[in-house]
Amino acid sequence: MFIDYAKIELQAGNGGNGAVAFRREKYIDKGGPNGGDGGRGGNIIFETNPNLHTLQDIRYKKMYKAKNGQAGGSNNRTGKSGEDLIIEVPCGTIIKNLENQTIIKDLIKENESHIICNGGIGGKGNVHFKSATQQTPRFSQEGTKGEFLSVELELKVLADVGLVGLPNAGKSTLLSVLTTAKPKIADYPFTTLQPHLGIVKYGEYQSFVMADIPGLIEGASEGKGLGHQFLKHIERNKILLFMIDIEEQNPIDIYNQLMDELVGFNKDLLDKDRLIVRTKIDTVSEDVDERWSSFPEEFIDISSVSNQGLNTLKDKLVSFLSAS
């Protein structure tokens, strides 16, 4: 299951209390204070794991608590610090403060980590409060509370190439042919209900990540269909690969519809490189040239079934990525 949204509560560990203690040594009637400090509370740290692609493991646990620091001891012993709690998330996870919707951190890089909630500070033991006027302080300092925060996690898929098109435009088939990904494929709309990622190998050493985004319908930018649930993933892609069935009766209208939905969601998507492909060219009818004669953009013809044009497509995509 692909989960790209979660709300959770975070509680960092409390700092341990400082100790009240005095030396107890033979032949010394009144030993001085030697109460140690409390340990620091555990932090809550988010860390990216490149092997994760969903927030599924996080969504079903609502509360995360780090360990408290232990109290100080006698003989100036400092209490043990609370163990940090590390929460692993996929690359591309945005962490927001649920209360005010401000972005705390956008975790993009592999193995990137960030402290979201700081643990409390350990209290000072009574050894710190000895003075000329107070030789035997019988008090210490309490540890501070760890930070509490309600956060919203949102995952936006990180991919070099995002596949954009209507349902049944051939996106899933292309991904399955070029990569080892296994998206569901069928002859009805909305086969893909969640983004799929695959790695396209190019030559001996090069590769790039391709994402199959669920099909766009009219009104998607207004939240219709899957709406914002998948449009947000396109924001992360370096190149948008528009896929249009060669047998569409009005390909220009389809292209304009796709563009309108992207711009309606985020006009900055216009600045991304885009490439248009005509799919399913193994099923060409006689009047296809007439229908495409006034198409406003250059395009590449491909067939994922017969592998026609796929090498040309990969060459073009790598050229775009190398220039970006």
C-alpha cells in the first residue's frame, strides 16, 4: 500500500532530576555535597532511508515517545541520557507543524537526519549549589521537559521523470517495460491508484528514476478524482513525460487538458522540461496524420508492446537530464 500522508504526535524524553547527596566517608562527620546531574532526555530524530517509499509504517502509530534521562546519583554520578528515537522516512518527506502548517524540514537527501524534538536538559545536582554561605545544600534542580509536537508528514515522490497522461495512456506499461517495477495493468481507466517508481538503466553505468503517476482527469487540480493526492508528486520530477494515445480523436485537446490541470495545481510546473510521446503506435489507423497535423509540440512515437522508439526515448530523456 502506498501511503503518502500521516499525522503523528512526538514527545521527546524529559531530562533526569539532579541528585541530593553527601559524601559518607569514615572519620568525616559532615561530608560535602556530591549529588550528580540528571541525564539528558532522548531526542526525536527523523532520518531518510532510501529503501523506503511509503509512510505506511508510520501512519498506524499515532504517538512516538523518546526515553527519559535518568536521575543523577551520589559521588557526582551523572544520570544516563535517554536514548534518542530515530524515525525512518522515505526521501522526499516534508515535516510540518500541524498547528500552524509551517514546514519544519524537507528531507530530500539519502541518509539525511534532523532533530525534530529536543530532549529535556538534565537538572543539576546539589554539588553545583555549594557556596560559602551554604555548605550543605539540600536541594537540586529538576530536569526540563522534553519538547512535544504534533506533526504532519507528507511524502512527495522523488523521481527524475514523471509520466503524465490520461488513464490508459500506457504509462504503467512503459514503466514495466523500461524498469523492473510491476504496476498493475489492465484495459480500464484508473488501473494505477498510486505512484510507482522504477529505475531505468542506460548504458553500463547510467540510470534514472521514473515515476508512474496515476492518470489525470479533468478537474484534477480542483481535487476531482485522485486530484491533489497525485498532482503533488509531479512537483518533484525533473522532467514531465506527457503520454498521449496516438488514437485519440482530439490530441490537442488532450494535451491542453493535461497542461491546464498542471497549471491549475501549480503554475511553476510550466518551468519544468517536458517531452511528448505518442503511445501505442503499433495500432495506427489511416487518418492519424490528419488528427496530429497541427499538434503544437514535437513528439516521439513509441510502442511499449513492440519496443518501437524506446531507445530513442531513453536517449532523449538522458539528454534532458544531463542538461538540467
